[in-house]
Amino acid sequence: MRGTRVLLAGAASLALMLTACTTDAPEGSPDADGGNGEGNGSLAPDAEWFDQAEFDAQLAQRGMTPEGPDDEPWLQAIEPDWIDTSDFAIDDPEEATVCFSNASVSNPWRVTGFITMEQQVEALVDEGRIGDFRVSDAADDDNQQISDIQAFVDAGDCDAIIISPSTTATLTPAVETACDSGVPVIVFDRGVNSDCMVTFIHPIGGYAYGADAADFLVENLEPGSTVLALRILPGVDVLEHRWAAAQQIFGDSELEVLGFEFTGGDGAAIKDLVSQHLQRGSVDGIWMDAGDGAVAGLEAFEDAGQPYPVIAGEDELSFMRKWDEEGLTAVAPVYSNFQWRTPVIAAGMILAGEEVPSEWILPQEPIRQDELGDYLDLNSDMPSLHYAKFGGEDLPGFPEAWTDR
């Protein structure tokens, strides 16, 4: 580790999101809790959420060429281990009922993805690959999602169950209950602490996302520059892995990490937290574990009359358009939104007895400056809260299903 100066290790209280703007130290800052000394190892990733071998594997996978059609990344797979699913084949897939337990549609990324999933379902129904599609939405409530999954199991008429878990550990027993019911279970987006599912579908992962963002800041900031990290919430594997990767990379840099703050993904909270840090000193870089609130963070710099930071946002269009308009030094890490197509495609494949990867790892490539204009042109008619790499251009409802949301 090269002389890292760490100004914060502890997490900010979620209650901070609701506080008024103040010149007092934010709760997550060293002055608020007694401080942490330089060189105290406080940027070391939490052992619960950091696996060195998986971190190394994901960073290596960023440079691998996936199998599958070049123009259909939702069908591509990195290092797939194909498994036989013939035991789950049914005689009349066009009559099959596919049940989906969704954590929520509580943010723009999930809204965009769910629209894409619905349109993919329409295409599969037209092709006779599946029949009915039933959806439950837990509104980010673990207990509600556990109940939703149990209801699907108790009903006994789901031919396949797709689950996007709200959190990792708490949802693990519910996913295992679904697996024990005997129907094929497909988990995607966020993981659980089990391998009982037929396939787990996800982009490369949180370590890769967090590393793409952290590497960019290290490469584009001078030694000694200050970085503020903005996080959504704790306890979700993909989000914890993003931060763990950033901790690992920042810990080997000469950047000063001012703090990490939980924002709940709320734009007003993001702006308030950034404003509080700006009242206390300069912020040269912003790292985010999800970038849909990036514009709100940038507005805090405008209000303070401060130069824009080097920033890692996401492929959400409001951020990308702001990036283009203001000439920001920025990158858009991507947690491939097109992944919402893959679970229902996988359900159709499994119910037809076709092979699928046991872990279906999708490509995940950030959008950089040289691609910014192309993606903005491709999505010129899409709303600000849309995601550039949604991958639904060939689906039945394009573009109205996304523009008329």
C-alpha cells in the first residue's frame, strides 16, 4: 500500500439523509465520530464482502471475449459451464407459467429493466416459448418478498420461478424453499448464499463495476486529491462488492478518501450530503456505487460555485447528457441493464430442456468518452431516467414502451 491517507472508515448513518444542510461535520466524517488516524487500515475491505479470488477473477473477466452472438449481449456468456436441463422439460411450453418475484421497481435502473423484461416476455409468448407470466413486487421489503416466493410455491402452478432478491442473506432461505419445490429456479441481478438455482444470471459483477469507477478516478486525479464515495444501502452483495473493490483500489493509491455516505439513492439526500462536504473543503472526485443520482451531486458543486469533480456515474441518460453538455471528466460504469432479458429467455430454454450456463455471466463494459456521443445518439428519444445499455431495440414495443413509461 502506497501512503494512502484515509480520512474516514465508518459508514454514515441512514438518518443523515434526512438532515438539513449544515456546516457541522456529516455523521460519516472523522470530525463527527472522533476520527480515524492515517494509515490505520480503515480502507481494508470488510472480510464479509471481499473475496480476493473472486475480485481477481472479475477483473480478469473484464478483458475476456464472451461466447455468443456479437449483436446480442444478453445471450453472451463469459466462461460458461453448460448444464443439462432436460429433467425440467415440459411437453407444452406455450402453456407454461413463469413466475417472477421482483425485489422492486424502486429506481430508474429497475424500471427500465422491467420494461425490457415485459417486452421480452411478449416476444417469447409470440414464439410459443412460454405462456403466462406472473409478477410479484416486494417494494424492497424482505419480508414481503419472502411471502411472495412462498405464495408462488404454495400455489403449485409455476413451471419456473425467477427471483431478483432484495437482499442477499435474508432472501437465501426463501430461494432455497423455491428450489426445494422441484421447479427450476432462476436468480438474477443480485445473488444469495446458495447455489441451489438452475442458473444464476448476472453481469461480471460488483467488483468489476466498483473497479471500473475507482480505476478511472485514480487515473484522472492527482496524488493527494480528495474523493467522496456515495453508496445506496448496505447488505446487498453487488453493492457491497462495488465498494469493496473501490476500497482495495483506493487503498493502493495516493488519493484521500473523505468518506462514504449512504444516500438511499435519493437525489435530495445526495445533494445535501455533497453540499455538507463542500462546506468543509474541496471534493475533487466522486465515486458512486450507482449513478442514477449523479446529476443531483453535480448540482451541489454548481450551487457552491465549485468546479465539477472527476466523477464515475452510470449509463443513465440524465448523467450522460450532463457529462456531454458540461464536458465533464467522467466515466459511466455499467451494470448491464439488458440482463433483464436473459432470465425469461433462460426460463424458455430450461422448459424446453436446453442447456444453460450454471452461472450465466454477461458482459459488462463501461461507457467512456469516445463512445459517449454514439450512445447519446442511439438513445436521443429516450427519457432522462433511461439506461443507455438497455438492449431492447429489437423488442416488440420499441420505442414506445420505454418512451411512454
